[in-house]
Amino acid sequence: MKISEIRETLKLTDAIACKSDNEVQGVYIGDLLSLVMAKAKPADLWLTIQTHINIIAVADLIEISGIVILEDMAIDEDTLQKAVEIGIPIFRTKLSAYEMACQLHDLGL
Amino acid sequence: MRELIKRYVFQVQANDFDNAGAASSTIKRNLKTIAINPSIVRKVAVASYEAEINIIIHSNGGEMVLEIYEDMISIKANDKGPGIQDVDLAMSEGFSTASNAARELGFGAGMGLPNIKKYSDNFKITSNEKGTRLTIDIMIE
């Protein structure tokens, strides 16, 4: 499924303008970076409340399709700039991890 | 004796959380340009990231060395101390001495060294007050 389809269906807010319309094959939820590094798969959509710039390095290293920042957490400006530079879509939602996961599951992920 | 094809050295600063992962990202890009199998690139990326984060969180700074051989990728992570008090304990999953500040940023899960060992084909660690030295070898299939 394309990330643009998820974005539109679930009404996610763009945190940056990013043209990458990556394919999403799965979902990973986590806030401990080492666990995300070890367990998330390439082309996963990553749901997290972490907003520090390092999430972009993690997403880039393991080739995550996109990041959804949960619970309407404020995102550091450095993080947004790095996401633009690397080309990783990053979205915001008011939803919790559970609510977001249920919606993604309903979409077939 | 293996023939060394290429060698890169990256400096890593203590407490430089904002640039955490920069060396590992460059290592990954270098490997992608020479068409290494993606599953090998991932193993190297995870292991090098954890080693880099350890230098940033726990040490007085250090360097990462990437060596590319025909049949193997080798990463060396060498820091300038203060060393790990109990290496066996540090190797156990979930044990961490990371600061609260580091934990708030999502570091300090206590998975760093165990992840490195898991993703390595050959892993060596030595540590004393002058520094910790990791050797991480990953075979190219």
C-alpha cells in the first residue's frame, strides 16, 4: 500500500512536505531506538512518540517507509529538517498508538 | 591474509546526540554504492549504529573504522574510556547504565551490545579504563 493512501484515508497531518510516496508493507510501534533498529522491518511504517532528530537516522538506516508521530507530540525543528534532507515522510496524529494501530489494521496492514 | 579493499575512519564525539547515527549512515551509503546484499547492509547498519551510540552515550569520544574486504565487512569501534566495569553484565539484554537524559531520547534500552553480537559473525570486546575496543566482523555471503 502506498503511504499517500494511508495518509489520505487516515487523515494524517504532514509534518513536512515530502514527495516520497513509499510503499508500506507493515507497521512497527516503538519508542526504544535499539528495539526499533532490531525489530522493525524495511518498508514498515513506524509509530512513535519519540521526536528527537535521531529517529530520522534510525528510520534511514533500516529503510522505514515513513514515521507517524503519535499523541500530537511537538516535533523538534532539527528532526523536521533532517527528514526533508533524507526524504523520509513524517506525519502527525492526535491518536494513540493503539488507536492508530487499529485503523492501520482495518486498512489491511 | 585477507586483502583490504577499502578503509574509512569516522570520528565520534561524546554526548553528540544530534549527530548520532551520522557515521553509520555514511557506512551504509558506502556499502550500498558497492552493491552489497541488502540483508548484509542491514546487519552492518544495526551493529555500527549501536556501536556508534555507545561511544556517544558512554565514552569520552572515539572513532569508528570501516574495513571492506572481499568476503567480509569489519567495523572497529574504539573509544577513549572510561571503560566498562563489568563486560559480562553489559552484554546481558536489558542492562544499561545510560543517563536519564539519554533514556528520554529513546536510548539506553540495554540492547546495544547484545544487538551487536547478534548481528555479527565474529565479535570481540575488550575494555579497560583507557578505552573499549569492539571488533565486529560480518561475512559477505
